[in-house]
Amino acid sequence: MMKIRKNQLIFALRILISTLFLFSALITLFQTTLDSSLFWLNWRDFIDFYNSLPFSHEKWYTEISQNFLGLFIWTDFLLMLIFISPPKNINYFLIQFISSLFILSAFAKLYPIPMYGITKVFEEGQLIPMGFSENIAPYFSRLIIGAELFLAITILFNNYLKKLILPLSILMISIFSIHLISQLFGTSENCGCFGDLIPMTPLEALIKNIVTLIILAFIYKSSEDIRGKMSNLLILFLSISTIMFAWLPVSSQSKSAGSSFINYVENEEFVNLEEEKILCFFDAGCEHCQHAARSLDSLSNLSENFPLVHIIFSDTEEDKIPDFFEVAGKEYNYQIMPFANYDTDEIDSYMEITFPDYDNPVVIYYKGNKQIRLYDGTGNNKFNPEDLKIILENR
């Protein structure tokens, strides 16, 4: 009886510790939307401390700290699996290793905010360049993340492990590896495999995939061919897929809604102005936004009656607004809006207004409340000072 109770206590402690590691990983992963995390560590204080370091904005330091954050989260996932089921041999440890990689890969694609990560980073950064249309990519992205979670769970068990799960894992990684090879000679700085959590060049990601394939081959060779109920696997996959589409519904938002941007301006003078005006959506720490604001200042010096400018900032880098205006060369009227707020039915946050169809920097030229020209992102529709100059000259 004492031995049974002792085993039950040990099992309960393993589950508790595993839950703590999982909680720590998820809180750290989505730290930008939460005020505090495990052990009362306030992540906003940590971010303020990080930004105060003299070399915090150096590229090498940013890359190291970002990769360290990803490594910390992956370690949490791995320790969670080890505490749930301590590995009995090297083969099972490697299985847990691969499982934790799949879990990290799935959740990293949702970083820092699920809808932003899956759309802007994964779909636009990886799937659409692979050839998927903008209509198909949202569905395929959710299926891919669901498949990664499915493989992370099923690889821990022997049910169709050698016959189905391992071959599917090898196939999926091989397909993405072929795509990475095609990117080796391009200009991509982040393949999107681990989203924005752990930026990896195509070469780094390819090396990671090759190592993963070698480990999977070893697991395949040393595993037994055990077949249980296929229905259990189907039910699990369908359940995960249903949760993915329910949690991250595919947006049906249309870009024609852009004319309603002005409805979110708090400055009544700007809203009621019947003359020309320019509305901008910027992040204070965004270099592209800073360059756009600087260009607006340069254009204003060339025009006697330059339109009134109003800026809507997100609150993610509110402390950088003074520096933003130093770079811009002029301080404009502005307001600050919460970056994300999905707790209410109202559209009252930066992400809800601009996401997923528009990307920073957003510059909109109005005549009265009629939208004349909208620029967004850094692609073909990016803000073009020369184009706006021509529009202003021909007004």
C-alpha cells in the first residue's frame, strides 16, 4: 500500500512539474499580451530593462537574445515531456526531443500574437512565397500547425509509429527542406520555420532539418511496428484541426473597409476637416514607419499647403515616440491605441483595425473623409513619397 501511494505521489509531482514547465513556456511565448508570468516575473519590467541596455538595439544582441528566448521555451517543452514520462533509453529521449521540436515549431508560428504570427509571418513569409494563393494559405497554415501538434503527440506513442507517424514526419520535413534549398540563393533573412520567435536563415533551417531527418531515421530503424486503432489517430487529428479553425478563424475582412480607418481617430478637428489630410498608422520603433514620417516632413517643406497629418501609434513601443519624432524631424498630432484587445466585441485596438490586410507603415491620403490613396507595408504598395508628391501637385 505504501509503495502504491509513493508511486502515486511521484506521478502527481511529475504532472505538477510538467504543468509548470508548460505554463512557463506558454506565458513566455505570449509575453507581449500578458503582464506577468511564472514566479511573478514581470515581463514588461524585463523588456524595459532590456531596452535600457546601451547595446540593446545592436543587431547581434537582438539576434542572440531572440534565439535565447526560443531556446528557453523549447527547453521548457522538452523538460515537460521528460517529467511526464522519463525516458527509459536513448531512443525514447530522441522521440521526446523531436516531439518538443514539433511543439515549439507549432507555437512559434503563433508568436507574438496568434493571428499576427500565423498570417503575417507564416502565411505571407513562407506559404505564399511557396506558391500558395492568398485564399488557400489561411486554410493550409492552420492545417500545418495542426499537423505539427498532431505529430508531436502521436510520436510519443507506438500506435502506427513506424507505419504512419514517422513517415509523415519525414515527408513533411523533406518537403519544407526542398523549399529551403530553393531559398538558399534568395534574399530571405527568416525562413519562418519558427516564426519570429527564432529567426533562421534558409541555410540554418536546412541544417536543422537535416539533423532532424537523421534523428527520425534512427528512431525509425530502432522502433517496432505496432498498430493499434487507426480511428484514434483520425479522431485526434480532426479534433486538433477543429480547435485550430475555431481558435483562429479565417478572416473574411475586405480591404474596402480601409475608408473606415478615420472612424478611429480621436481628434475631432482632424475628423471634421473637409480639406485634405493624411492619416498614418505607425509603430514608434518601426524603422520603415520612421522613414515614412521623415518623408512626410520632407514633402511638407516643399509644399505651402501641406495636408494636416495625424498619427495613430500602437502602445507596444510608446516610450520611443519622442525618438520617433526626432527622426521624423517634426512632431505631428497623434494618439496611442492598445496594440491588441480581443476581449471585447468592439474594434478598439491597433491590430483589430489594420490586421490582417494591412501592414506597417500605413499612410492614407484623404479629401475630407473620402479616401484617395492608401499605402501600406514594404512591398509593392509601400509608401512612395514621389507618388504622393504627384498627387498633391495635381490636386
